[in-house]
Amino acid sequence: MGAAESERRVPIMTSPGARLDNVVSNLAGTLLEVLAGTIDGTTLITDVVVDDPREQAPVRPGAMLLCTAADVRDLPALLDRAVTCQTPALVVRAPLDLEPELRAHIERSGVVLLGLAGGATWAQLVVLLRSLLSSSASGGELLAGMPAEDSFALANAIGSLLDAPITIEDRDSQILAFSDRQNEADQTRIETILGRGVPQPARLAQERAGVFKRLHAGEKPIFIDTPQIEGAPGLPRVAIAVRAGDQVLGSIWAAVPGPLSDEQEQVLVDAAKVVALQLLRHRIGVDIDRQVRADLIATALAGAAPASGAIERLGLAHRTVTVLGLSLPNGNSADTAVSGQTRRQTLERITDSFAFHLSVAAPGAVAALVGDVCYAIVPAPVRKGKEDVTAMAQRVSNDFLDRARDRPGGVAIGIGRVVSSSDPADLARSRHDADRTLRVLRQESAGRVAVFADVQVDELLLEMGDQLRNEGGLLDGPIARLHHHDREHGTTMAETVAQWLDHLGNTLNASAAMDVHPNTFRYRLRRAAEIAQLNLNDPDERFAAMLEFRLTRQRPSAEATAAA
């Protein structure tokens, strides 16, 4: 192939696809950067192909070629292949040092060279690209002349066709979009719009009446006499489930004076199909964005070499930050307010709420669910000192917990040390602090916020308990001897010493706590000291006995140990 032939411009494709400039715009700053070449506003991407140098797969015109194993020496051959196959864009791993001559060659060829950002994976890029292409390929559905891609325009279109105020809701009755004219409905609908979700009393009344079983069981609209079910004045509802195959994605609700006509019911059936496409696209976008953010945060907190790149992409480079960890206490495997919700789904919902809360209360903060913990990296306010970061993190976390008090079992938030984001090792230590704090908080039945310094001694005791279990789980000290004696003879020697230590040697208070005469208590204490071979006048022996008591009282669950 001659130079002139290899450097001709790639033709603009007219087949369905996503515009290259839109693809780059959507992924710039997250996954892709332009290394060389000029992006034409009319160039279309119709396919994504992963290039394998050992077995070159056929490449259709308009495909984007992902060169996973390429380096700068491979570019001339790859450019020739791109021109031959009419490939508008090549993607290589960034950064790449391009000589001026090679850069000019790329410009003349008409191929755009893109770089996959450091810390990002090829798998992430493939999923995102195919999502964008799938969304574009499905076309721009119209309903009553309105674009289906706009959730609120879609709700208005359905409302116009039915002559009724409409809401589009997810499976948890949270509002995704709503039409205008909501003031024509009733107080429950107004509260739904203001709270971005159906009020809990109304939802529970619908659950008790079997509304959701009826809604999810069929593919036709159902009529709901809402005032009769909820015992409050208002309009009845007509609702239809939004499905993707057998999976229910959400529902459409219309506030109506009475049952719909056959023609109106068919409108609602057709509308549900369009809403299903819109919800699927929304879910793909949300899931991908959530996964990319989670991968970046996990990389940033791992303390390894790629952490610096991830921190920069999160917009937190050279900032003073602290790491927060949020989780549910042990044993809270479900949110009972919504039937069928798993612990994971509950955590995902809480993570989304916490991320939104931080976006308002702590600008610049990022949060994502990594494993079984929602981690947040919270930067210091501009022109504030280190002390302010911890205080702000506590205030923001407590504000969030105040809003989550109705969750059974509560939510626990652990706060790590304040560090510089420039040092990945320090950032990893702050995460470790948050993990250790959460481990202590998980032992409690009610959720709360704690800084690591507040619970450090408790966590050290848990670690000592871990070491003890690793060594067989047996203590062979004075207190162990007392427990053995009590089991053999049915006595309370261990409790006697424990009460005396807990009351700082005050015999009267300790004997009152055990409801025995002080003289009896003194006799038992002397006898216990003899059995245990314990000198209660020695401060070191007293401290060792108190520590042994504390360790034998610790009973961290296996789940807590595994989660921490």
C-alpha cells in the first residue's frame, strides 16, 4: 500500500451509530482522551472491535478499534489497517509519546487516535461504548410528538394522551419523572412529588390491599380505588407495570376520576413499552457510572501505584481529605420497610442517598459501594485547616444519620484520619481507620458516627481477641482459673472480682451490686484472690485481670470479622 493511499481520509459512514464527537464527549475525563487527529462532527461509530494481533478479527467500516496490546511502534501498521477498513478511530493505552512526524501522519490519515486513561480497564470501555451504541441504535422514539429520551417530556406526553397527571416510578415507588397538572390530583400525589416517592403510609396501605401483587401479575392496567384503600380523600389511580421480559422495572400511575376506556388502556400499554426502553437505558447508564466510580475509589484507596491517577480523575488531587466508611450493623440483612429487599440492595440505595447528601453538604466528595462498605473520600473545605475536615465529616455524617433514623438497625459511619491525597499510602491508612471503626460500630445494635480515635481502644481489644482465637481461643490466667472454679463448684468468684474491679475497689458498692453483705463480699474476694493466685494490691496484676475480663466478654461475630 502506498503512502498516498494509506493517508487518504476515512469516509464518513451513513449507517446507524453514535457520533464520534458525542462518544468522546461522554467519556472524556473518565475513560478517553484525544491523543491525535481531528474529530469530524458527522463521523459515526457503528461497532466496537477489540484488536487481537495474533488473530485479526474482521473489522466493519465505521468500527472503533481497541488496540489493547499496542505501543507506539505498532501505530503505523495500525493506521494503515484503519484506513483500509474505514475505521474512524483507534484506541490505545495512554499516555503515549508521539513524535511530530507520526502525529502529522495521523492527522493526514483522518483517523482519530484516542487514549484509554490510566486506571481504567478495557472491559469498562467496551461496556460503555456498547451501551452508547445500543442507545443510539434504538432510535428516537416519539410519543405524542415528544422525545422518549426525556423522562419528564415522556411523562407529559402520556399525561396528554390520557388527560391525567402521570408519575413514572421505580419498583420501590420512588419518583423517576412526573407530568404537569399534579395540582389536579390530591394531597397524597402532592406529597409523593414533594418527597420524590410515595409516602410510606400510602405504600403500606397499597401493599396490604394486594395492589402490587395485582400490578406485577399482569400486563394490563389495573384500577385502584385509592381513597377506599388509604382512607383519605382523593382520586382513584390506574397503574401499569413497566416490564423488560419477565422483569418488572417500575410502573406508570395516572390519577383519574374513573376507569379508563379501552382506547386509553391501549395507550397506557403502548406507553409502558416506550418507558421500559427509557428505564433500561437509564439503568445501564447508572450502573456503568456507579461501577466506574466504584473502581476509581477502590483504586484510590488501595495504596498501590495507580492510586494517584485515580485520585486525579476523581478531582481530588493535592487535597486534604478523610475517608468515611458506611455500613449496616451486623444482622440487618434487609430493609423491612420494603419487602424482598436484600442487604446489598439496601446498601446500594443508602449509598446513592449518601452520595447525593455529600454532593450538597460536602462539595467535591465522592462515594461508592465497594464490597459491603460505602466509602466516601471527603475533601477539606477550601482555606480550612485539618481540624475542620474531621468536624465537617462528623457534622455531615450525623446529619445523614438523622435522616436515616427510621432504618431498622440504623446506619454506622466510621471516619478515618485526615491525610493528604498526594500520598496513596496515607489515603490507604485513612481507609483502614474507617474499616477498623466500622468493625467496632457493627457490634452495636443502633447506628452512630465515630472517629477512629474515639473507638481505638475497643478496636485494639477486638484485634487482641482475634489473636487469642488464632492461638486456640484459650486464656490461662487468673480469671480463667476463677471461671473454672465457678463451673466446678457453682460459685461466683469471677463475678466477685469483676464487681470489685468495676467499682474501683469500693467494697460497699460492689457488694450492693451483688446484693450480699459487705463482710460476705470481703470473704469471697479474699478467697477468690487465693484461688486465682491474684495480688489485688498490685496495679499491674489488677490491670491484667481487668483486660482478661474484657477479652472474655468480647464476642465479635464471624460475620463482623469477615466484613472487617
